Amino acid sequence: MNSTQARARYRGRFAPSPTGQLHLGLARTALLGYLRARAEHGEFVIRVEDLDGPRVIPGSAEAILADLKWLGIAWDEGPDVGGAFGPYTQSQRLARYEAALERLGAQGLTFRCSCSRKEIVASAPHGASEFGPPYPGTCREGPARPDAPCALRFRVDDPLPSFVDGILGRVEPEARGDFVLRRADGLISYQLAVVVDDIEMGITEVLRGADLAGCTAWQLALYAALGAKAPAFVHVPLLLGPDGKRLAKRSGAEPIASYRARGTRPEALVGWLAASAGLVPPGSEVSARELISRFDLARITRGDTRVTLAELPA
């Protein structure tokens, strides 16, 4: 599964899930991804990650794209403009994921697992990380309940790798143990889908939120198993609300669409997002395009940024 495009040119991507409206935190990640790609004179791809069908909100993908355009964030390939590596919507790429599963299975790297999450948690009540408890290996030699619906897991025999992140430096794996590639209900896992897509779309660097840094080791194991060169990784700090959790509706943050509706200038919102990342002074009004020449990965604020309701853009 080698990329059909040489990796000499920078290719980045932003991959939202259409499960709600675009909020400030996700918009900031999109802005930084766009600026990184343009500063590197590369290409910027939008991919819609809609595999979790029950959580997908109809019209959400289109609304997110409209908000990004309003912010001045432009892309070269995506579900609305096409491109050489489409489709750019994951629900239209299921055959690719099944092909990857067959390839991994042929190498003896997958096994069927009938364990429920509740059973796994019970087996390691004090060993869980943010990504769940390590799998105890119950079904490695065959499912404990062969007639039950089974997930498909990736067999992790070697220590998971650390990696050097463009912002975080050396990152040790937080995720551990054999991990799910396809759930018992047939849903393809995030870990598999993003690796397959990033390989086939020739992505050379993944810029995303720091909350995903800990599971990158699982993805690196998949790149190696699929015989592909892994991209570089840049995990950007998060915007946090007053409660210390990711800034979202529950912490008083409004969606981008609300700012649009009441006449906020996009330059004001882009300036606020850029200032929160340390790229411009607070109070700046600037377009996304104007920020390209000022962008420097080294200037991005290290560490998550907690904001109060009073500090949110008006």
C-alpha cells in the first residue's frame, strides 16, 4: 500500500468528524494546519471522518466546510473540490480499509476478539490510560466466545515505538496492548482508517490536537505493518475552557457559525485564534492568508491554553 505520489512535497490535512458544529478549538487546529502547509509551499487536504454513523449529524460536514471558508482557510483537495486521491469522505472508502485488514490478516497480525469493553476494564481496573486499559490477551489464541460478535484486533508483539514530535519533542506511547481495528458491530477503527487514508493520500505530516499524541504509537505500528513510511507528526496544544477540559459548547464556547450569524469579522476571529496560539499579539485582526508569512512552528505556544468566558472572542 505505497502512496502513488512522491513524498518530496509537503502534504498536510485537516480531518474533522461531522458530529456537530465547528468550535474554536477545532478551528484553531485547522488554521494552524493550513498555515503550516502554505508556509511549506505545500498542499492542504480536507478529509471528512464520518465512519461513526450514529453520531454523524446530517449537514454538519457541509456546515464545517462553510465555516472554514468564511475563516479564509482554503484547501487544494477535499470532498467539495475532489482531487487525485479521493474520495475524501471516509464512508466512501470502506473497501480500502477492508483490503488493509486482509493484508494484515495474511501476515498473522490480526485476531478475532469476543471480549467486551466492560470485561477488559474489569480485568485491569488500575491499568487504564486515557486510551483504555491494556488488552489482557484473552482471545489471542481464539475468541473466548466464538459464537459471539467479534472485534478484530491488531496483535502487538513488539514494544510500541516512541517518536519525536514537531512541538512536543520525544513522546512515549500511552496506548498499550493489542488494539481494535474493526469493532464487533463492523465499525472500522479510527486507528486503521487514518493510517490507510494518510498513506494513500500521500500525507507527509499530520498536524492535529495534542490529545491524540498518546495513541500515535499504535498508528506507527500500522504504518510499519503495511510497509509504508510514516508521516511526521505535530501535535498542537489544545484550547481549554474554564473547567480545564477541551473548549466546547459545554464550557460556554460558541460555534463559529454563531460568530458569522451576528456579523463578526472573520479577521477578528482569525486574529483571536492566532493570538491564542502565540502567533500575533492579542487584539490583532488579520486574515488567514496574511498570517502565512508570519507562521513559524517554533512560535506556537507550548502547553495547553486555558481561557475564561471573558477572554472568548466577542
